[in-house]
Amino acid sequence: MPDKSQWIGTEARVITCSYQFARMNTLTLGIQTGEKFRIAFDYYAHGKLYSGEFQSPVAIPQGATIAIRYNPLSPEENSRSGGASSGTGRHLIAFGIAGSVVLSLIWLTFLRGCS
């Protein structure tokens, strides 16, 4: 598997750029994070069309071209899309915080019931 420095460069065309409203969640408490726009794009690799998306702090107009790099052995992997890891870390942290709060409340309830 080639490392990212050996990926092939190409241009992708922006298909959509949409504003993301702040969502209530444990981590941000409804406060907008730095990345406000969801950018969807298409690109060709080995004669086949692929799609991806990423979050950006600035809007990129529909139809604009952006530079990306893709894995020649697995063209659906590209340098712009975060893949599964992009949001998963934040979700795990949010679930961890929520879980610790719930467990703390259960423990406090248990302690009050024993006295």
C-alpha cells in the first residue's frame, strides 16, 4: 500500500456546499465549531467517477475545482475526505463524557439511598 506521498494528484469539482447549523451535543453544547460548511465533490480516477465530502471553515462555490490526491490502489480514498475517523473521535469523546455523567449520577443516587 503506497503512503500518502505516493498518491496521485487530480482536480475535483465541488458539487454542493451547504451551511451546517450548530447541533446540540455533549461536546459543543450547541456552539458552532470551526468547520461550518459541508463540501461534497466528485473526481475521476482510472476513468471512474468517485465522490467525497469534507467540512470546511469557508464556503467553496459549487462548480469550483479543488486539488486532491487519491490512493492509486484504492481510488475511493482521497486526501480531502476524512473517512470514518473524522467524526468518530468526537463522537467517542461525547459518549464518554455522557457516560461518565450518567454513571456519576447513578453512583450518587446509590450513596444517598444507603445512608
